[in-house]
Amino acid sequence: MWALLLALFAFAPAVSPALGAPGNSVLGLAPPATTEVPGSIPAPPSRPGQPPAGTAKGTSEQHVRIRVIKKKKVIMKKRRKLTHPTPLVTAKPLVTSSPAGTLNSHEKQEPGCPPLGLESLRVSDSRLEASSSQSFGLGPHRGRLNIQSGLEDGDLYDGAWCAEEQDANPWFQVDAGHPTRFSGVITQGRNSVWRYDWVTSYKVQFSNDSRTWWGSRNHSSGMDSVFPANSDPETPVLNLLPEPQVARFIRLLPQTWLQGGTSCLRAEILACPVSDPNDLFLEAPSWGSSDPLDFRHHNYKAMRKLMKQVNEQCPNITRIYSIGKSYQGLKLYVMEMSDQPGEHELGEPEVRYVAGMHGNEALGRELLLLLMQFLCHEFLRGNPRVTRLLTEMRIHLLPSMNPDGYEIAYRRGSELVGWAEGRWNVQSIDLNHNFADLNTPLWEAQDEGQVPHIVPNHHVPLPTYYTLPNATVAPETRAVIEWMKRIPFVLSANLHGGELVVSYPFDMTRSPWAARELTPTPDDAVFRWLSTVYAGSNLAMQDTSRRPCHSQDFSMHGNIINGADWHTVPGSMNDFSYLHTNCFEVTVELSCDKFPHESELPQEWENNKDALLTYLEQVRMGIAGVVRDKDTELGIADAVIAVDGINHDVTTARGGDYWRLLTPGDYMVTASAEGYHSVTRSCRVTFEEGPFPCNFVLTKTPKQRLRELLAAGAKVPPDLRRRLERLRGQKD
């Protein structure tokens, strides 16, 4: 049977050992859906002036049938065959191992090795080497899974490792630092908007001293295994080794790559640590947390179960509610945490964290699930810091704003989801560009001198086009907007991934043609303070030895940046929150890796735990108070709180209470409301704990008193009636 299989597969394409083998997924990752056909060239994305992908001059297409015998079952498969293929660019003769042999060997392999850490930067640049490099920006330190290039090719931050064109025997090498059990390799092509470069097949070698090497051999043939790699620049392709190998070094040797391109790749290595009986190597730094929390990725069902468990464990301080549904009908669940859940307490600010706006940026989701567990556990233990948080504010945690996108990413798994898959909702809408653009109408009104006398500088109304039934607004976006309207949020952060930086409004450039431009808000000092607080409390951002994630070094500016000065984002949630509500919101990019492996979650929690708590505590910064009616002593809703010198106002909540975030200093503050005389007073913000109390008592105007008398059915005295008639006549 083996001879028959070998004969049959001589006509079949080389198959990755991981492909088609049942029960061989690693980390819960499904094998790629497509593989490369040896002897054919994967078609790059179509460029202007080129024929569509998949066609080539002088190439005809036909179907051949391959008869595969496996365990006494006969399977007929159709496979496309190019009768006149263009040859691959080959550095060495292509040696194809037997798929049958690799399948059997995989069934004996122990799956589950985590990534070594190329993508997450745990593997330092000094441990990556290569036979050659086209430039520094295409050096081995750029050969990391999902590394993103800058806008310009050829700079210091290009999108892969690329060997020199004349390098006939290219290789890319990783030093694990100590003996390691290597179990698999994941590769991508070069990230570039200008070039098409990817490796289509490679071999793997191992060494303990970087001088003596041995290969990964196929059991049935005894020859070096050749692994099929990529057929496009972005889709990650996983190959499990026929047998795990224990070594210190692993080397990838590209065999073929796209014609017209060069040998370029990005990679991640799957590897398990092994014990060192001779204690010759320094132990790797431990990654973990002492908190007894559930450190794993949670799909929709598991997330609901965990939230329910937290609610049952801490019923007196938690409440679960839904703000709406996704396009596919998954509920957008929120965990509310407070000493009085379910009600707004007068004088108590409302704060929120939102995660999962981009479905494949999974770390924020898990951090919020960890945060709700932590707050519950620590409250039961009597932790004074947590107790104060829950008694002085009302916390709302939305762990998954885009649950449909997350389910797509979760099914692919942390290492195979790539940079974009699952990012959008199922309508292909980027939720972070889907909020109403309120910047443009406000800025146009400012240019015409209409702000704030005709057009308010706050609570800018939704434009008409945005409220139409056929407007391109995702149900997830509409749900969040209605949520914002119901609850008087004061402070918020939305959690993203793929970088290490905190960005603050405005996210949209004021110059419509500018791709990036410094565009601060009137509250720039507050936003810079909020951003610095989170960045300064985040352990990863404060690690001075870390390298930039991709193409920008944000550490040079304290790991914070004005969103528009990074890249313009029309319709962002940050800008919408600031212009349509009272809420001040920033974006936190949590990690270089959008979807960290479960083994990395404990350390990511430690990196962000203190920052998450410290950021919430900033809601105490500034002034707070209640605006009341002098006669009734009741709170006045929608009263406007204006601060001299800051062209952005806030309004009071239903009970008349308000919060105005301000940095330390002396301010002249004015409270005004329709039908009342305005009142101005001096308010001082200090560095001491808690907001400065700044209450107002407003007196009704005579006109307002008259309106109320008439509304109550009171009779107007004759002299007052004659006076009113004279006034009306003068107006006419």
C-alpha cells in the first residue's frame, strides 16, 4: 500500500504535514483551507494593467482525478493541474516527502506547544539571524509574524525578512536561548503595499551549537521534509513537524518563492520548554500572575458563563445587562459593578471600558473578563482600593462590542487569525469608523463664527443622513450610541491591540486632505493627562528595553499620541463620545500581538492590572457638584457647565449632578440653564484626592416664573397684562 501511495502522490502537490490530518490541530487552530501546488506560481493580488489573478499567458487548465487509498477507503478527488506551468524560483532541488508518512507521524505528535514569542517580542532581535538581508529594514529582526511595515518601502521598518537576490541558499534562524522542543512553524509573506514577496516552500533544520545541523526528516522516505508555505502575503500557514525536535536553534531554509519576487518571510515558531538537567542555561523569565483568575480565551458561550459565575459570586455588587444585539443576533453584554447596581446614585460618576470593537483584537476582551473577576474577588477580601472604587463610582464593562467578528477570529485561533480576519463585523463594517462624523459640522460652524452662540460646542446633534433608515450604521454601533444616551458616562477607554500606545482625541484631522495632523481638542491637557496615567502604569509600555512593535517608536513621546497625528480616523468612538456626550474617552493599544496565546495572558494581565485601576480613579480629577433650583432645591437637568478658557461644555444629568474633568488649577466656572439666571464662581482643582466640590444654586428668571404661573392656570394681574401687551406691540 505504501508503494501505491508513493506512486500516487508523485503526481500530487506537496502537502503540509498539518494539512488533512485529523486530530492534529495545535492551540485549537484549524489547518489552512488552501495549499500551494508545486510547479505552479501563486497569483499575487491584481495590480492595475495586469490580468486577473490565477491566469497566465500560455497556460491552459484541465482537471485530473487522483485516486487516494487510505485505510481501505477509496476517495476520488478533483485537483486542478496546470499543463504548462511557469517554473518556481528554486534555490535547491525540491524534495517532496510522502504525505502518508507525515500524516501517520503527526498522529503520534503531542500538540499544544505555544509560540516562542517572535510576534509578541519575547524573542529579542539579537536572537534572530539570517544568511543575508537586502537592507537593515528587511533584516532578520523583521521576520516576525504579523509585523507591519511603514508607509515607505526601504525604510528601517519594512515588512519582513528578505534575503539578497543573489543569495542562492537563504536561511532564517532563531535562537531559543536554551534547549526547546520545537513542534511547528507558522509563516507569512512580506507586508507591503508595493511588493509581492513570499516563500512557497521551505525546509527546517536544528542545532545545539549553531554549527552542526540536522533536518526534519520524513519517516517513510527518510528524506528531508519540504513544507508548503504561503500563497499570499498575509494568510498565516501552519506546518507541524513530522516529529518534535529538541534543540536550541531552528533554521528555516526557503526552497522556492514567488517568481519575480525574493525570498521573504515572517514567522512564528511553536515550541515547548524542556528541563535542563545540567543547568547550563539561564532560566527564561517567568511569565505569570498570582491572581486566581481564569486565564484563557473565551468564546461567546464561555464569556456568558464566566460573567454569570461572577454575578453569582458577587450578587450584591454586580448586574449583567444587554445593550442590544450584533448583526447575527449575539447580545452585547455589559457587567455593571457598583455598591448599588442598577441605579444611578446622585453624585456618583459613571465610567466604562469597551473592548472587542475589532473582533480579532482579543486581549481587551480577556482583560475585562479578568478585571470583573478581580474586582469581585478583591471586594470579598476587603481590598480597600477596590472597595473604594465600587462605592465611589459605577463601573460598566463591555468585553465584546463585535462578538460576531470575535467568533470568526476565535475559530481560526490566536496564531492563524492573521492581522485582519475578524476585525470587521459580518457586514464588513469597521466599527471604529462607523460613528457619526460630528467633527466636520462643528468645525464648519466654528469657521463661520457660530460657536457657541448659535451652534453649541458640546452635545453636537446627529446629522440627518446618519438617522435615515438606510444609513450604513451597524447594529452594534447603534446599540452603543443608545447606551451612551441612557447613562451619563464621564470617563471611558476602548481597548484595542496591535500596538503599545495610548491615543487621544481628536482622531480625525481638521485638514480634510491630511493623512495625519496634530488636531487637539479644547481639553488637550486633560486627555494628555489621562493617556499618560495609563501609559505610565502599564508595565510593558514602561519597559525601556523593549523595541517598537512595528514601524513607529512611541516610547520617544511617553507612549501617548494624538490620534489624528498618528493616522486620521473619521467617525471614531473617541471623537463621538467627546462631541455628543459628556464622556472623555481614549484608545488603549494594549499589545504588539492582537491575539496573544493563552500562555501569555497572565503576564498581559500583570502588565495592565494597575493601569486599568489607576485610569478609573482619574474620574475623581476635576470638579463635581449638583446644580439646584433655589426655590424647590431640586436638581436641574441639562444645565450647562462652562469653564472659562475651554471651548467645550458639559451638562448635568437627570438629577442635576455633573462631573467636569480638569487638571489642577484655578477655574472660573459658569452654570446656566434655560429659564434661570446664570451663576459664575471660582473653583480650584488640586492634586489632592477627590474632585473639588463646586455646587450651584440657580434662580428662575421672571419670565420663567410667569410661564410656570400661566401653565398652572393662574390669572395674570391687569397691570401686568397691559405691560405685556405694550411689549408685544413694540416688538410688532
